[in-house]
Amino acid sequence: MNEQLLQVARRIRDELGDMARVLDRAQEGWRRAQMSSDDLYLDGVALNLHGFYAGLEL
């Protein structure tokens, strides 16, 4: 496999890890929003979901 393909594969692997962390944060924010009814947690969820979809576009 040539070096360019290896670089692309590494970038995809890194992005998948980042996206998993973003989803975990969104899920935790959602859980906390339901427990506390604090809209600030929902803001965090929205921001993390935005980051997730932005990661899909790369």
C-alpha cells in the first residue's frame, strides 16, 4: 500500500476515535440534561452533535 493511502487510513482512524468521544460527550450531556432540566447541558449536546456531523463531512 502506498504512503498516501496509509496516511488517509490513519486520518480516518483518528477521526473515528474523535467522533466516538464526541458522541460519548453528547450522550452524557443528554443524560445530565434529563436529570437536572438544565438547558446548558442541552447546549453542550447540540455543540457536540454539530461537531459529530462536521466530522462526517471531512
